[in-house]
Amino acid sequence: MPKKIRELKQILKKAGFTYQPAKGSHTKWSHPLLSGKITLSGQDGDDAKPYQEKDVNNALNKLAKIKEDQ
């Protein structure tokens, strides 16, 4: 069962990401230790698309690896 958009947003907030609103239902998420941004689209109650979950998981894995190396 896919996660909801609100769940992905909560996960990113807990990991230290900040967001900027964009057009419509889009939000751009960034972290000071990572280059690039993650864009999430959809209302909070919508099911997340597989690529959105994959993007969030990849960013969290990169962040964990960077923190290990420090």
C-alpha cells in the first residue's frame, strides 16, 4: 500500500529537510548537506507515486551515508 503524501512530508521534516511552496500542490524540499531538491506534488491525502517514494528513500539514504562519513 503506498504512503500518503503527508507521510512523505513528515519523514522529510524529521530528517531535517526544509520546503518551499511552488505552483499548485507542488513543494520543493532541500537539505543543507545534499545538493539538489526533491519535488513532491499532490494533496496531503493523495497516495504517493512510486517514483516519489523512491526519491525520498534515495535522499534519506544519501543523507545517512554523508552523516556516517563525518
